[in-house]
Amino acid sequence: MKKVLLAGESWMSYTTHVKGFDSFYTSVYETGEKWLKKALEENGYDVEFLPNHLAAEKFPYTMEELKTYSCVILSDIGANTLMLPSQTFTKSIKMPDRTKVIRDYVMDGGALLMIGGYLTFSGVDAKGKWHDTAVQEVLPVEVLTVDDRMEHCDGISPVVVKDHVSLKGIPEKWPDVLGYNKTIPKPEAEVAVMIGDDPLVAFSEYGKGKSAVFTSDCAPHWRRRSFANGKDTQNLEGYHGLADKVTGANGGSEDEALQ
């Protein structure tokens, strides 16, 4: 069984409630990985989920560790989480730059998928900060240096522009999304799906490895719940199908997925 490392897709919310003279606080921990994780596991993958608060210390520091995974997925996780481990941030101790480890992993034959969100690519207020990292070198798109969110509360329709093996079996008509991260395709990129004038799904090869991007969400936010649940009225397979094809599930291999 092939192993996938999924890093990101978690957050903590802290709310202040004010009721007249009185106030109190509540907090909640939430994750957004379950749709993608379920799709992969149903198709034979062993998925290790590393939420943001754990990724800071537990994301692999070495090539040997990363090579135990067939594919690495970065979803709604900022570059600072991997570039500022506590040993560096609090004690000024040098540590490996894990964005360089990811780049070297791809160049040596690994597979990388970056999924959109408020902290991937450039993200909200450009806090995703992937544009200045070694990971940028092995992405099929250029990450912007400014806030790259394209919000579409009225919905915007993806358009399939290339008959790519990773999208085989997925209908050409996709449901609207509510937003995405704007990127610029590199000259070597294969763009399979566009959204407006920007890439939604793109692929490329670097060294011995391959990479792909999906520039919208893998969970309800920019993704409509019907799409994430695979029940859209437009008869799309939903995110289950897209995750299967892009990451090589459904009996395929990462090599087949990231071609």
C-alpha cells in the first residue's frame, strides 16, 4: 500500500462572546482533510495526516524520512510552519530547511501536490509565503508575491482545456467554485483545467519527479459542499473523483497521476 503524507488542513478558532455587561470565550479545533483523506483511503492509499500545529515539529527533516512516502500533499499550510521550527524561532538553533528537503525529494523521484487555501501559494495577505521558498522551484506555477485570493461569491466555472490522463473519467463540466489562488503557469507546465484566466489544475516534471497543483480548496469553503461530497447536481464525481485522479488513487500509481 502506497503512503501519502498530507500536511496542513487544520486551524483553531478563538471566539469572544459579549452579552451586555458580560463576556466569555470559547475555542474550537477544526480540520478540513476528511474529504480528501477518505477519497484516497477508499482507493487503497495509506494516508498520514499531519495537521498544521504538529507539522511545525513533526514534518520530516530529512530525505530519508520523506522517501517513505509516495506522495506529499501540502494543503492550506504556510511556508513559515516548515521554515520556523521552535528550535530556530525560540533558541536561534540552525535546522534543516524543509522546503529544500521537499524540493530535493521531488528532484529525486518524489511526487508533490499543492492544494489551494488561505495559507498555500501566496494566500491571505501573502502570508502563505511559498513564493520565496525552494518548493517554488518544483511547482508548475509561479506563486505571486501579493495576496493571491480570487474570491467569487457568485461562483466561477472551471474549464477543462486539456485531455490529461489524470482527469480520465471525470466529466468535462465541473461545478462552480467560490474562489481560488491566482498563479502564473510556468512555460513547462501542462495546464489541464483553467478557472477564469488562471490555472486550476496543472502538472510538471522536475528531475526524476513530478508535481501538480489544484489551486482551490479540498474542503467546503471555496469548494461547495455538494462538490466535496460528490453529490453535485451537475453530475460531477465531486472531489472524490478529482482527488483520485490527481494523486493517483483508484488503483493507479503516483507516476500515472502526475504525468
